[in-house]
Amino acid sequence: MRTVRVHRAAAAAVLVGALVAGCSSGGGGGADSAGGEVEITVDLFGSFGYQEARLYAEYEKAHPGIVIKQTDTEDEQDYWKSLQTRLAGGGGLADVQAVEVGRIASVTQQQGDRFEDLRKYGAQALKGEFAGATWAAGTAPDGAVLGLGTDVGPEAMCYRTDLLRQAGLPTDRTELAAKWSTWDGYLELGRRYQAKAPGKSAWIDSVGSLYTVMVGQEKERYYDASGKLVYAESPAVRNAWNSSVKAAEDGLSAKLDQWSPQWNQAFSAGSFATLPCPAWMLGYIKGQAGEAGKGTWDIAKLPGGAGNWGGSFLAVPRAATHKKEAYELIRWLTAPAQQARLFRERGNFPSSTGAIAQVADATDPYFSGAPIGRLFGEAAKAAPVQVLGVHDKNVADQITNALSEVERKGTAPEDAWSHARKGVENAIG
């Protein structure tokens, strides 16, 4: 999830495997003190796909006496605000709480006393199952394991073959990858597209998505390795900002705020030709474009190199009612077999190294048979290990809000940048 305010994707084949791999043999505590079922509560944002992929049902079947109840908040910002309120008060917390990758440093560096150290339940034995960057991100400076990674967000470029064809541009994914190997090449193709754009379509949905994907290719963006907030002087941020402003000035954007109702409607209306897409976006596209969109979309390598956008963790608050049972559930949900199944069914790219190997040959007929396992697998391997800071998400949100001012209100870029900086100051105190 995003970031990922909304997550996850859908794909074609169903992985057949031992769904109980990576989990212990029992529910870890059986019934409540009253002798009834144990209800494990799970609180998420967006759509992680667990219900849709029937994983909860599989787990409950394999663990008699366990019942899983999920709550979900669509917008990650709303979810995070609510979680912070409940953590501060100590009440109303679920047994399992999700944490978006842009927030995980806040958990590991500032809120470790509010979450269970999962080493207490044997989590240290799982280290080799996860990509190194994912494991490190969920680990506190003192070594406490505070979250298990659900997925990562390797990026590619999704595009509408029908719209590109009508504008006289190539549609072959290999040819396009060569033509837009750099962001300058991508924006030049956009200007060519805009000159002959069918209907009222635009080259890209928003310059905010362009900015997000560009900074996702950088190791350092908002914080440096020492933990210092450096976004205002960051060359990576400035380059992505300038490119996004130029795209807005050139009229390449459909001016749609991501996750808005208008953005959702634009998928079926054909309002934009390209969309930077982390793996989890595939399912979102399918959900919004529907069956009519099948075969009109394809996926190519991302301009400018590999990057990451999104990913999440599952954590257990110290105030949880069923901590051990919650750990056993998240251990199972994040095990290789389940992560591989989620990618094949929903598009969430695994953070598990074993699962990545299992999905290497995956293709997606909805996206014109695109080799999604190879495309996203190569991107995941090449993506930089990013420096994460405690306010990454706050900084990113303020900058993309400012870019929305530029493209939708015509705010001068220098004024919008000042608004972004003031917004960051207010957001982080």
C-alpha cells in the first residue's frame, strides 16, 4: 500500500502450494479465557488482498478455534492518524496493525515501546526469508523486530496501447522502454502524444505520480544516512520537482488527484495514456478499468532505472489482546507461499526472497500478457536501498500537494514550493 493509499493488484494464475508453510502447527493459545473462539482483529488500510485471496478462510480452516476479523480504512493518512490516537491512548487497537513503509521508521525509531518485539515469539529465525532492506526497515536500532514485511513496490510504466496507437506512437513494450529509457525521453514522447492525443486524454494522470516515481529511484531523498532532514537541499527532490513542474507547464497531465473519485473514473474513460505503476497498482487498475480494459493495457520498463514505491509491514501492538496468536497469523501471511499467491492473484510483489523466485515466470493476460514476474522482479533487484526517515510520508504528501497546486490552480512553482516547506514544518512540528 501504497503511497499508497490504496494497494494491490490482481493477476492471473493461482499458485498451488502448502498454504500452511511458514506457520506453526497451532493457534498459539487456543480459546479465550471463557473457552470460546479466539478472535484475531486485523486493522489495515487500502486493500491488502487477504480476504479477496481467501487467505483468512484458509488460515481459519487450518486453525480451528481461530476467527479473523478485519477492519479497513481506504485512505492511509486517515488510518495513520487514527492509529496514532489509539496508540497514545492505549485503547481500541487491533491485534494486528499495518504500517506503510513511509511510516515504518517512525515505528522503529520513535514508537518501539508501543509494539511487540517479535523476537519474543521466534521472529529472528525468519530473517533469511526476507529481502535485506525489508528486514532492516522493520528492525529497531536495538535489534527489536517490530514488523514483518508484506510486500514491496518495484516500479514499471503501465500504458494504454489503444491510446498510444491512435496518437501514432509505438506500443511494443521493448521499443517503448528504449525510447523512454530516460525521463527526458519519456517527457518528449509525452509532448508528441499531446500533439495528437485522442479525445481529451493526457499523457499522464498527474505530475504528483511522476514526482513520486522519480524520487522512488533515489537512495537519499528526504533524509540523509545520518537521519538529518535534507529534502529542501536534496538534488533528487529538486530534479523530480523540476521535471514534474515542466510536465505540468507542458500540459502533459490530466490534473487528477490520485485516489480521488475523478481519478477512479478516468481509468474507464481513457483520460490518460501512461501511469507509473508499482506492482500493487495492477489490481487497482483492473478494479477501476474493469473487464472492458482487458488487453488495452500493457507494461514496460520504467524510465530512469529501477525504483520502489510503497510496501507495508504487519505489526503487533503491545496493547493487543491476542499477541501470540497475532504473531502466528502475520508469520503465516508473510511466508513465501502466501506472498507468492498474493502476487499471482492480487499483484502484491513479495518481500520474501523465496516467493520472488516462485513468481519469476508470472505473466498477466489483462496487461496484454506482460511478463510481470520478470519486469517487477528485475526492478526489485535493482532498486536502491532507500534511507527512510521518521517523517518520510509527511514530507512526500506536502510536496505532492504543492505540485497539485501547480497543475490544477496555476500556482507559481516557487510559491508552491514555499507552501510545501511550510506544510512540512506544520506537519512535523
